[in-house]
Amino acid sequence: MNVNLESLDTGWSLVGVGLRTSEINEIIKLLELVRDGSIDHFHLHADFEHTSPSGIADVEISLAVDDQPDNMGIG
């Protein structure tokens, strides 16, 4: 997996995630486990032994709380 972080002049940031084919299947399985309630969440995390310029240490994936408003979409 390769993650890039780009800061925009507006103060917003773009995050790019490049997945290997084998990682796609692993993420699908983890998403199914979250959906089914078998696990609460999972993480995409940096390789802390590698000097990564991305500046992103961890991304947690979980179900949104029902009363939590959406602030992103899929597309």
C-alpha cells in the first residue's frame, strides 16, 4: 500500500491510497467483518520502520454512528 498526502492552498488535504491487488481482497474481508459486527474497526497504518513522507500514521475504519452527519461521499 502506498499513501500520499497533499496539502492544498485552501487548507484542505488530499489523501491518495494505492492498493496492491492482494490488499483489495483483505480490505473487502475486513469491511465485511465490520458490516457483520464481527469486529468494531480495523486500521490502515504506516510502516513505522520505514521513513514515510506521507505524514499519515493511521486510518481507522469503522461504522458511522447513526446520528453522526456525513461529511464525505463515495465516488
